[in-house]
Amino acid sequence: MARLFLIRHGEPAGTWTDSQDPGLTDLGREQAKTAADRVRLLTPKQIVSSPLRRARETAAPLGEMLSMKVGLVEEVAEIPSPANISLENRGDWLRAIMSRTWTGVDPALRRWRDDVVTYLAGLQSDTAVYSHFVAINVALGASIGDDRVVCFQPAHASVTILEAKGRALSLVELGATAQTTVR
């Protein structure tokens, strides 16, 4: 049985509608350090991150504290938006998706969701996983049997703890919550 420490990235310097890959704000960097201080005490055996900059920058302090390499894993990246959606229209698209259930979205998004769950459930050792709002919701939904795209509001740099056992996920501890504005 593996413990999974799902950490949402810190506060980003840009929004989903004005930047493809923003880094962190000063507050986001402080949030990353605070999360790292907590997660290092949980003794993860490995650290993985979404390849997106805000997640990598949030993972960096823990990697430095534990002298561990951060592996980049596409399966815990941001929810993919369709190629035909412009940057300025991504916020509207995401708000619409977030109000649905997984059975009510495009099959490509359901495959993405399934890939997130399969990857996380297959982890064999205690792992710090730096990811994003919707991907963390995917994991939580799988662990509690909730089909909603958004079943909770993880705060920036919050830590949600799940267990991966027998290819299934179960909730151990819900992370801090905060309202998220999609712009």
C-alpha cells in the first residue's frame, strides 16, 4: 500500500486565459516552501510533478530538502483543453466542464481522467505528487466514488492524502480548501 501526497501547485503568476504555462507568484513560492516543510515529514520515497512550470516550481523546495530528483509525469498534468479552443476562451470552456459529471463530458476527457487514476493507483511507494485542481479532483472522486468533475476546492499548495491499494484509491485526509476563480 502506497501513500500519495497530492499537492496542488502554489499560486500561479498567470491565469488559464492569459498564459500557457505560468510560474509562481512570490506568495506561490512561499506556499511551496510551506507545503514542502509539511510533506518532508511524511517521508515520501519519490517526488513526481506535472511538467507544467507552476507544479515544477512548487515541487522544487521538497526536492531540495530531501535531495531527491523530481520526476516529470504527464499523467498528473493539467486537464487538456481541445486544440480548437483559443487561450482567451479556455476559461469559459473549463467553467462549463467543471459544472458537469465525468459521464457527461467528451470521451477524450474521460480517457484523460482514467489515465490519471490508473497512474496514481499504480504507484507502489509513498509519493509526493505535484499536480493541478482538476487532476486532484479526479483522484479524490475516484477515491470516494464521486462522478462530479469538481467534488472539492483544493487550496493552492494544499496536501490531500490518499492510499493506493490493489489498484484502487482511498481517501486518508482531505487537503485545505479555498474558492478558485477560473478566469
